[in-house]
Amino acid sequence: MSSEITGELRYPMSALLPDMSRAGLGLLATALMLAHLPLDSVAFAAFTVLGMTFACFGLLTAWRGRLRIRVSPEAVFVNPGAKCLERGRLSGFRLDYYSTRRDREGGWMQLTLIDVNGVRVQVDSRLDGFHGFVASSLLCAKSNQLDLSPATLANLSAMGLASSEGGDPGS
């Protein structure tokens, strides 16, 4: 696998800062609303749920900031979580695109890898080295003769890694 990517991958703080800001502002806004509502009102319950949603979003973003993905030719190690995905035993490869606008201009990609032991690794395109990680994972998928969905093939083509008909990486 000549275009193999190895080393440690992580999410840069510059990519996570907007999400942390959204979570903080959402928590602040809901806290201000909660301070002015009666405890036994439906609105208080609704804003409590909304505040918990912002808190969970903030915690998830903070967790993503601590995430370290070590890549070797044999495996992908994810910490925290102590996951080890065996690349030679890859059984699932999916690349999804999530649009934030109707014209599909804004959005992000999400790569999901699964091995035969059921270990799942999911990363999005904000990860430093995402393109290289997708390319090397695609080589593993091809060497394991995985069938790729039409949506995955189209997304790989959009990244310049395969033709939408399922061509080789880089074609």
C-alpha cells in the first residue's frame, strides 16, 4: 500500500472552536431563560431539555478534541475509548456526505470503518489528514474486496479518489 498514511491524527482546535462556541452560547441562552421562568412551567421543562442538549453537544465536542487516532499499516487505534480496528480484516467502508445547504455546497464527509470483530471507527472531514486516511482506508477496502455503495463511490469521486463507477484510487 504505497500511499499508506501512518502516525497520529486529531481534530484541530480551530475546527472544534465554532462547535464549542455554539454549545456555550446555547447553554448561556437557556440558562438566562431558565432563570426567569417558574419551575413548574412547561417552558421551564422545554428549556431544561434544550440546555441538556447543548451540554451534550459541548461534551461530545470536547471528547472529539481529546480524540487521538494512531494509524499503522495493520491497525487503527482510537483513544480515548481504547478501540483497535484491524485494517486487514476490514468488513465495512462507508463514506457519507452531509449537506448543510440545499445547493449541497456546504457540509462535511463522514467515514465509517468496521472490522470483522464489529469494531467501528467513525471520523469526519474536519480531522487533520482526513483525505489521506480515506485514501489509505480505501486501499484496505479494495484489498479486502469490499463492495462499496453507489453513494460511497460518488463521494470518493467527489474527493478525487475514485471514479463513480468504482475505479481505482486516484483515477
